[in-house]
Amino acid sequence: MEQLAQLGMGIFALFIAYLIVKEIVSFRKKGENGNDLKEVVKNNTRAMEALTTCVHDIKESQIRVDQKLDELLRR
């Protein structure tokens, strides 16, 4: 009976060790994904800056077109 209890305690200790190792590995993977997330944010920021510049250029172009149309309508 005592050997069965020791076996149970050994299995329980192995299970706890497994959970600890699993959490450590999971934490490291999250850290790596955090770096990926930083890269995604950087890329999205660059894309948003490019999009903002593009929209600004379109607005300026639209203003020029509107001015030309107003000029043509005055004639």
C-alpha cells in the first residue's frame, strides 16, 4: 500500500513538472509572438502613413480639379 502511495505521489510530481515546463514553453512562444506583433504594428503604421499621404495627394488633386472646373464654368 505504501508503494502505491509513493507511485501516486511520483506521478503527481511528474504531472506538476509537466505543467511547469508547458507554461515556460508557452511563455516563450508568447514572447516570440510579441515580437511578431511589434513587426505587424510597424508594418501597419508604415502602410497607414503611406495611405494618409496618398489620401492627402488625392485631396490636393481634387482641389485643383475643382478650381479648374470653377474657372471653366465662369467662362
